[in-house]
Amino acid sequence: MKRRTFLRNAGFAAGAMATSPLFGNFAKADEYDFPLIDLHVHLTNQFTIDHAMKLAEERNVKFGIVEHPAEWALRDDADLKKYIEKLRKYPVYVGLQPMITGWEKKFSPEMLAQLDYVLMDPQTIPLGNDQYQRIWQLETYVEDTDAFMEQYMAHSMNVLSREPITIFGWPLFLPVCIARDYYKLWTAERMQQIISAAKARNIAIEINDMAHTPHKEFILMAKEQGLKFTFGSDSRTPLAGKLSYCKAVATECKLKAGDFYIPVRKG
């Protein structure tokens, strides 16, 4: 099952405050000390940019739109150029969400430089011979938890240390079959590895509304060490911009506007 099908069924350096006339100044919602920006929104034939703009106005949320660089989405520079130019007409940030390592080889540096941000998660684990374990799928089976975590951490470190990304998405997500051991498996040592790798390259950490990850302990660790955060619904439905978990955990962790990464809009 493709990632976008599953999610539909289931429901470069740090930037600064945008000052584009399309955006104006970011006014914090009265009840929050941080800006409401959902940088993980997908469009479909049913959930169009016009639908997204209506939601953004209703919920007083800014959106960042992402698409996958893949054979069935954005294949090359021509596709990427068309995608960017279409979205530049709207007051949104324009990003990509690659799924597999080495994705950038199909695009020129000049075209990639026109993006506002790149968000990548470690959920598509390479197994060799063009085979992958897609750990968000409900049918994912983990036979040896220790071996899985070793492989998962190695892949996460590879994404954080090598990929040309701005935001690390879906942090600390676990397959459903082992999610009951979340607090046991996400040891302080493993969490610190992720935080250190992200900090070394100034990569922001996504607080994911769909997965309800990461948890408070991780956020506080990352905050103390100076990492920035983003909100992401990973939605392609009217749930975009709702951000219930994001707002709740950010409030509990006392995150402020300065704790958030805001892309610089390139156009």
C-alpha cells in the first residue's frame, strides 16, 4: 500500500520570521505563546489548495504544503518547477517530503534551492535490493525488537547526518506491533542520539499531530539543548491545521515562539 493511500484511509538551515506581503506578521493566537503553523500538509484532488486556504483562514493557521519526490509524484526538475510555481500564488510555504535516501539525485541544486524547506522521516527503512520496511503500515511485523531498533536507529542517524533536510518528521514513531513498549524502547540514550544528530546540522524536530509523537520527555530534552520545533498534521483532509496534540504538548512543555523553526519563503 502506498503511503499516501494509507494516510488518506487513516484519516537547509534554520529560518526567520517571514515578512512577505502574502503573510504579513505572524500574530500568535491569544491562548498560545507560539505561532500556529502546520508544515506537513498534503494536497489531493479532493483536498485542494482552495480547501486548505479556507481552513487556514477559519483556524488562523499558516500552512506548509509538501509533496513526495517519487515516480508517482515529483519525478524531475520539470515536475518540481511546476509544483513550486503553482503554489507560489498562495500564502503557503512550499516544501518536499522525501521518503527514501538519495532522492535528491534526481533534482538539480538550483531547483532544490527554490524550496522553503525539506521534511523527511525515517519510516521507510531500506532492507537492500530496493526493498523497504514501511513501518507506518498497520501490518508491519517486528520479529526481533532489539534488532529492529538497532536498524531503525541506524537509518534515523543516516537521515539526520546525510540527507539535505530541514525538518525531521515523525520522531520516535514505532510500529503498532511494538508501540506498547514505547517508553521502554525510547531510552534516554537513544533519544540523545537523535537530539545530538539533529543539533549538529541544525535540523528542526516535528511535533506530529497524527502520531502524537514525540512525547513530553523528548521535547523537554530537545528544548533544553536548543533545538527548534515545528508542527505537522501529515494530513490531506480537513484535519489539516487542527493540531490538537501539538498545541497541548507544546503548552505543557511551555514552548514559546522562539522555540519554533519558521522557514524563509523563497518566493
